[in-house]
Amino acid sequence: MQAIIEDARLKPILEKVQAGERLSFEDGVTLYRSGDILSVGYMANLVRERLHGDRTYFNVNRHINPTDVCVASCRLCAFGKRVRDPKAYTMSLDEVWHRAGEGWSEAITEFHIVGGLHPELTLDWYCEMLRGLKQRFPQVHLKAFTMVEIAYLARRQKIGIRETLEKLRDAGMDSLPGGGAEIFSEPVRRIICDHKIDGNEWLETARIAHELGLRSNCTMLYGHIENEEDRVDHLVKLRELQDVTGGFVTFIPLAFHPDNTPLQHIPKTTGFADIRNIAVARLMLDNIPHIKAYWVMMTPRIAQIALRFGADDIDGTVVEEKIYHDAGATTSQSLRRSELLRLIRKAGREPIERDTLYRPVQRTEATFTVLV
Ligand code: SF4
């Protein structure tokens, strides 16, 4: 099929995409500024189908947020609470282990574990948590800790990032989810999350994790005060690191949810912006295999449409998501496996259940086998 490109500025970009050439920073800005979303989506879909055909991935996972206590006060955040806040919670180890196995009949292949920067929970506590999960659920992949949590634990323990990652890996951490990247632009970061590690530290932590053989995802928070250049700069920095390490598995654009944050005067992102961020990411990140439409943030409906605009993954069943729901996400806290299958099939795509590392999962009623 030949595309009708309405925006003439996109024609040279289409030629590059058809030839499999890398897009430049300026191309990225043009893609973000063009109103011709169908042409941008057409190009992203070309790349998506070149890489994955109709294959569309999902997993059966569970989110665990062990604590919302956080020493940082990022303005983008509605989740973190002060240690003395009566609404704050911190699970005991027994609660984490109990919660992990609670209330869900479908066999889970992944625990996604992230939380606040707790001033008292030690690296040993987290290692114990991982060991306990591995002991109780040996078949489940533990995708745990943002780069921000890793850097905080290292600082508290007064050891290096490498040693911290090694200890967590030895205790059972299998990979990292890639959160906390937000936007690397320092002026923006100073306003939305000045208590966090800076962009270079985030990238350095990811680099060390990849060197240790750990795979990770990567993310970008959009829809707050950043501009098009900030977004493209972020994508190019991820692409540059991926050229060196090859350790990123999936990129996940995260829509900013302003409710209950100090930035709640900012309007929520539009469907147009959500779709465009998926498409531009697919086009710019030519070396990252997967682009995820995270239904929790962009709603199952928009995530489904994104499967035709560059996304090849729709995330998982999730079960009990706290972070974005504290910030006003109105989506359900979980989707059943059958609903994910329906969303993907109705988009004309072929659903593939995967494990965290994209190996196909063969499933019977309540058990699964990862095909290696
Ligand atoms: S975004 Fe993360 S580090 Fe910042 S306040 Fe929230 S939980 Fe803490």
C-alpha cells in the first residue's frame, strides 16, 4: 500500500524509513510537530510490521508496590508519601510474599516490583524480599526496582551501583523495569523531579546493569512541561546507550497523570499525543526491539489503536496498580487474560503471550511453560 503523505516535510522521512535508515534529531522534531498523524502512524506501522508482523505481545503479571513512603518529593508524583503520613503504607516481608500469591487464578509469569525511596528499608531487606519471592514462586520472573531506587539503595548502603546490582541480582532480581527516567532534560527535571538522580546517573545505572547481563526496559514521561526537543533528546540518548549495550528490551512511553500532584493544573494528555508518542518512539528507536502501549496509562482503547501505530506490546494483566491510580488513572486495576486476547484480536493482530524476556509462553488452565 502506498501512503498519501499530506505533510510534505514527512516525505524525506518516509524515504529513510523505507530504506531502513536511522532518523536524525531534526526528523524526530518534525515527526512531533506534524499534524499529519496518519502519515506518522503509517511509517511507524511499516517499522512495526517489518520487525514483528502481526505478532502482538502481552504477559500475565502482577504489580507489587511494597511501600509508598518516599524521601523524595517529586512534583510529578501522587504516589510517594512522607514516612509520618497517616495514609502511607509499608508492607512487611510476610505481606509482600502473601500479596504476591493472593487472589488471582491465572498463573503469573512476572512480578513487577517498584516503590518509594524508604528511609529505613535496607538493601538487606530488599534482598530478603527477593529471596523469599524466589523461594515461594521459583518460576516467576522478578522485574524489580527503578534506576532511581537502585541509586538510592547504593547511596544508603555506601557502596557502588555495580555492587548493589550484584547483590540484588544474586538475591533473585532477574531484570529491571526501566522507570524513573522521566525526561533527561535537566531544566525540566529540576522542576518536575529535582530530588531524583539526574539523567546521566539514570543512564549510567542502566549501563552498569546491562554490563552485568541484566536486561531492562526504558521509559519516558511525557505530557507535562517538556517540549518536542526534550522528548527527541531523551529518545536519542536511549538510542545511543542501546548502541553500546543492547540491553534495553522495550521502550514504554508514559503519559503524565496530573491528578493529586503539585502539577495538577496541567491538563491530561490527549489520545492524539498518546498515539503520536508511540509512533515517534517506534521510528526513532530503531535499535530497541519492542514498543509498549501501556494500557494502564493510556486506557485499553487507546492502547488497542496504538497497535496499528507502532506498538507491538500491550503490557499485562497487571493486578493492583497503585502508582498511576493515585495520580488519577481511571482504568481498571487489572485486565483478564481473555480481555487482552480480545483487544489484540479485534485490532487484527495475533496475540502472543510472552514472559518478561519475550519468550513465548505455552499455557494450560493454571500452569505455564516458557518455550526456550
Ligand atoms: S516519583 Fe518516585 S522518587 Fe519521586 S516522590 Fe514519587 S515515589 Fe518518590
